[in-house]
Amino acid sequence: MIHRPPFRLGVEEEYLLVHQDTKDLVVSPDPRFMERCSERIEGQVTNEYLQCQVEVGTKPNPSVSGIAKDLKFLRHTIAQLGNEFGYAPIATSTHPFSTWREQESTPKERYQSLGGELGLSARRLLICGMHIHVEIEEEDRRLDIMKQACYFLPHLLAYSCSSPFWEGLDTSFSSYRVTVFDSLPRTGLPDELNSFNTYRELIKNLIQVGSIEDATKLWWDIRPSAKFPTLELRITDICSSPRDTLALVATYQSLISYLYSLRLQNQTWRSYPRTLINENRFRAQRYGVANRLIDWGKGELISFADLTEEIIDLLWNDAIELGCQDYMIRIRNIAKNGNSSDHQRRIYTQALSEGASSIEAGQKVVEYLIEEFLHF
């Protein structure tokens, strides 16, 4: 038997607050809302860069079912408290029609310095993401698995895409959030590093020259967490449906387990140049699951449905070992029926065809997102 660690999990989700009547963003929420959230969800909720955003984090748990229970409590609590103020939370990486120019940043020193450093790029950050942590205690192993996992980042992004609109326009992208976020420094695929000491040296150099204060400002698609002994997945959009969130959590945990097991057998996933992985990254960002990705082993474009079956086959034994196969299998449903961006577009297009204005069609999309928020 190959010994596997428990691969404990943690999930951070960022939500947008909207007015229940207009479906527009809540620019300046009543301070009592966050006070009530902090009382009910002590230590698991915080403000984000913009006041219209709320971030929650699950407690560490070795099982996806445990994460599901915690996430259900968090989403339901935020929705219940929001209702007291006429707000509704939605899980989407961009709002269908609200604009960044109207938003107000949270008055925290860290956020104020961010705006001063990054200028307009920071002000435009009306985006939400989802971060999934998997615990890997050995530091060098963490870096080694990060390097191998990069090949699969475009696939994970494609399942999660939830940001097709920007300020009332259809961007033609499945994840426009990635486009916005890539305007920041130190984003994208990570450097290929050979050891954790090399990683420490990289962070040390950036701190010494005054580029960053700490490792939290290294905003790679996947990174060693600066706060926990975890490998933190950051490329994904926030999933509108918690069922999709849990499918991504299960897939990522199973992937880390699979790559870990390979190393125990003195094997490794083949490494590919960043340019090749970035080609798939763009295809996932642009098309989500609605088009093909490149299988660089075969050197050809493969349908997303076929790629999904290959991923399920590859990770199935690890998913069974972890007890998360029933959650992971949902990626098949996403590949077949579309991700959140696909659903949002269909609702928007149908509303327009029925005579709705652009704003009214956007409001229909928000109504869908409100319903999906608690659809476990």
C-alpha cells in the first residue's frame, strides 16, 4: 500500500453583494451587515478589496464532504444575514452590468496601499475568485507537485468559468476575470523552481528591493500558501453553484493525491514549457468547456468531453481512496451542459430575444445567480 497523507482541504470564496430589488451591486453596505457576519461566522468571514465583496473561508478538513458541510453553513448564513438588509450574495467572478468606477474600496491600510501601488489596475479589480488549498507538509514536495500540476490548470479554470460579462457587455470570454487579473504584476503561471529554498530566495529578493512586503503578493495561478502548509490553487473563477465548487475541490484534491503517488513511485508527470501551457490557458479563458484544449502529449486538439473522461479515469482510484468520487464525477456534467458562463449567456440571450433591454437581461442573469448560490 502506498501511504498517502490526508491532504487536508480549505476553500476561500469571494462573493458579490447585490440589492435584491435592482440587482445592482451594493456600493456601501450597512456596517451592521459585516458586524452581524463576524458575530455568526467568527474567524471565517472578512471584507475584500471592494466594499461590495465578502470573503469566506472554510475550516481545514480532510474530506470534501466536510468542506461541503462548512460551505453550506457559510453560504446560507451570508444569504440569511444579507436578506435582513435587502441584499443577496452571488458567486460570480464579474457582475453582468455594474461598473468598477462606481465601487468603493474597503478602508484598510493593505487595500489603500494596493491602490496606490497599482493605480488603475487595482481600481478595476471588480472580480471575485476561489482559492482551494491542499495540505502538503513537505516543502520540497510541495514545490515539485506545483510544477507538475501546472499542466492541469487550464482544465480546472475551464470548469469554473463564471465571468462572461464586463460592464454590461458580452466579452466573448468564458473567464474575463483572468484578463483583468493578468494586468497585475506577478500573476500567471509560476516559475519553475527546483526547491523550496529557491522559492524562499526568490521571495527574499523581491522583499529586499521593496517590490513586495511578503509572499502574499505573489499572485500566481498556483502557489505555496504564505500562511499555511498548502498548495493553493488560484486560477479558478468563483463557481456560481456550490455543487461545481465541490466538484473542483474533489478534482484538485484527487489530482494532488495522484501526483504525490507518482513521486512515491519515482515517476513524474511530464513537464511542458510555459508557452505551451499558456496556449491552453488562453483557450480555457476564452472558451471554457465549449471548445477543445490541446493534448500536448498527442499534439492535437481534443474535445473537452473526451478530456474530462481522461481526467476522471486518471484520478478515479485516488478519488475513491479519498472518498470524493461522487463529487468529482460532476465535472462530467459541467463538460456536457456548460459552466456558469455558458448558463449566464443563455439566460442573457434568451431575455434579449424576448424583448428585454440589456440591463433587464443582466438582471435576469443576476436572478439566476441568486438562485444558484444555495443550490447544493
